[in-house]
Amino acid sequence: MQSGSMTRRHALVLLAAAGLTPSGSADAQAPHPRGGILRVSAPYNPSTLDPATGGSGNDHVFLYTLYDTLVEWEYATLEPRPGLATSWSYPDPKTLVLELRPGVVFHDATPCDAEAVRFNLERHRTDPRSNTRPDLATVASVEVTGPLQVTLHLSQPDTALPLILSDRAGMMVSPTAVRALGKDFDRKPVGTGPWKFAGWADNEKVSVVRNERYWKAGLPYLDGVEIAIINEVNTGLRSVIAGQNDFVFFLSPQQKPVIDRAKNLVAVTGPTLYCIQLYLNYGRKPLNDVRVRQALNYAIDRPEFNQATANNLAESAMLTLPEQHWAFDRSMANAYPHDPDRARKLLAEAGYPDGFDLDLLGGSDQRMVQREEVLIEQFSKAGIRAHFTNGIVPNTTTQFFIEKQHDAYLSAWTGRPDPSLTYQLMFGKDSFYNSGRADPVPGLAEALLATRESADIPARKAAFARLQRLVTENALVVPLLFQLEMDAHTTKVKGYQPNLLGKPKFENVYLVA
């Protein structure tokens, strides 16, 4: 299957362009020691531990310990490979058949069979609390066609589905547990993953322990993983230097010299799809005016932002995909050059000759506050008076995307395996990440669907070019930069591999004395 995947050549180009190579590759040849608890420092508390109801892209690090997906992907390329589904096929363009792996059981010992998968897919696409409904918008119905076979009947051709099923919508939860727990499943998860849920002390720690029934022979190596919630990444890094934790992720480029000076640490770097950006509520004034949204984009000096906030070790972003991505539309690479005078002119045309006050939401950690300070200064030169309200990610996510507070939100888009899902989730009319639930651009829905009609990469690239032009010309988002994965771990941690999504997975990790 090539649907929606990045080729190995594209991934190598991305690595080379960043001047980086992944470190800590797993050695598949030699047996690895089993046992031990991996202690991880995470900068965010999860929104929930239910893949269907969570609202933060940063949840994945927690979810990956608990859940398998129907389809998996290669770490370096995001090419799809078998997961809980051993294979998949399209007998016709509007039918997707999944063949399931035999013998897999949930943590509560109930079977992960075709009926369980049907339950999960229907829950993802129809449950009122599900935030993954847009992911499966093209699925008309799900049918059990054998004990280990599920058939998805589609409303239209959709070649992106295999990689969509490698994300939240493909994470399988125990139907028995969901029925018994209801909303409490958010905090008492039951999956099929390498570890089982052990505990969650809110804003303190999430703990998981080995799943002795795990279907991947010999895995996991670790007895468990303890993920400590340390919101400030500098503090998280110090906890690893001091030996209190073993692994820290989402570090900033400015911290690389600190890692290099620490004799007991290993740095892990690699390219990602992780985009720092301003989400816009274009369902409310003044951002319902395209001229105001365009003015925001012209007001940003992206190279200066990159230098000031990332030591120029990131990629300045004009689109929601990095330049090296196969779907990137190069004709839009400089759609909004820094031009504060043009921004002022657009604001005057929109009825704001004296500028306007922009009500923004942002994070409370030091790195995000630094970004806010740079944006406030840049916006001021275009007559935009930016005011930030800060908070922790689960709270700010709720305020902006659910309660629809504030004009804009400085946060990250953490990427998805298939780029069509990125655009669907961010700009689809009923998507969780479209905070105004607005349909701002005629033809956008049709352009989204066109990206999923063919498995041919050149055809998909052309469809994405049309989609990206609509999104960019209508200024539906303000991309700022693509962040490199920057992690650090102690020398006793082995087998860790970075991935193109930039979201750590630990199933291949083992500890040495």
C-alpha cells in the first residue's frame, strides 16, 4: 500500500536537510535484557486516556503505551505496515476489508476480534463524545464479515484510511470496559498495548505495567513506564541529568548544549511534522474577515521568529506541511512574506484603520511565553495589539476548541500520518480543531475529498496543491515553524528510535545497567 505514505527517499531528504541523523537505533539482532521501569519526564498532562475522547495531540505518548492500532507505520517514513490488521484491501474503491490478527486479547482478557473492532470503529465515528468522528467521515457503515474480518463500506473512495487507522481512530479499546465504565473509561483505559494501565495522579504521573499477554513475541522489554508530568522542560531536563528520570522529550534547541555537556546523557534529534502555529477562530469577528487573517500572516517575520525562539534550528513554516514533505506545494512557499505595511493596509480595508486588539490564548511554560513575547512585538509593528491569556494545555485546549473562547490560540499541530487527516481535522467544518465550526471557504470540502480519491502519489500531490492554495489564500491558520524532535536520555536507555511524527514510542526500549 502506498496510500498517503512518504517514501523512504523523502524521509532521507528530510533528515539530510535538517543536518541530523536519528540516534539510539534498536538492534534487532541481539537479545535484549528484560525488566526495569523507564522513568519519563513529559511536559503535558494528558487530556484523557481514551483515544476517542481526547483533545490534545500530545496525548499520543501516553496512548502508545496502552493501545495498538489497526495499522502501524515505519518510524522513518510513515509508510503503513501491519498492526492489529495483518492486511487490508480495496475490492472496489468504496470498500475496505481488514483482515485481523488472531489471538489478540485486551488487558481485561476479552478478545480483540472482528466484533470488537466493529464496536470501536462505530464508537469512533458515531459516539457523541468522540473527537475522532471526522477521521472516519467517509465510512458509511462497518460490517463483521468473518470472525477476524471487518468490512468498511465507504460513502466515497478514500485511500487515506489505512494511515488514518494508524492514529487515534485505529486504537482499539475493550468494548467490555467501555460499557461498564462509561465516561470513567477516560481515566481507566483498557487496550491491547504493550503495557496495562496502573494509575494516573492528575498533573503528577501516569504509570503502566507490562502486558504479559502481549501479542508481539518478546515485547515489551520493560516491566513498566512511569511518565512524570513536569510542565517546565528545563526542570524535566534537570531531572534526567540528576538521575531522577531516564528520558525527557519535547526539548528546545537551546537545550542541546546542556545535553552535550552532561556526560551521562544521549541526545536524540530528528525531523518532525510538529508545527508551531496560531489556530484562528474564523467563526467570530474580526477573524471571520479574510483580510484580517491575511494581515496576521503578513505581520509575522518568520525567519526572525525562528532565530529568536529556536536558534534558527527549526524550519520556518508557511504551510502546515514542511518543505520536504511529498505533498508540499512549493508554489505557496512564500505566500506571506513579512510585510507590516501591507498588513496595516488590509486591516484598514477591513475597517480597522487604527489596528485592533487580538485576544489570544497560550501556554504557561517558559518556551511558549518566549514565543508569545516575540509575536506581541511583531504584531505591534502592524498595529495589532496582541494580548495573551496563559494556561496548561488541557485547560487551554478546552477553552479554545470546546468553549470557543478567545480569537486565536498559540499551540502546536503535532502532525498525522496521512496529510489529508491534518487538513480534515484542522479545517473540516465539524472538526474539533475548527473552533468556530465554521465553513469558511467554498469548495474546501470537495478539495479535501479529492486528496483521498487516488492512491497514486502524483495525483494526490496535485490534489493537495489545490487544497493548500485554498487554505493559504484564505489564511485559515498562521504557521510559524516546524520543530525538530529534541530528546535526551541517560546512557542506560537503549533501543529508542525517533519517528517522523515526533511522538515518542517506547516498545523497543530496554535498560542496561
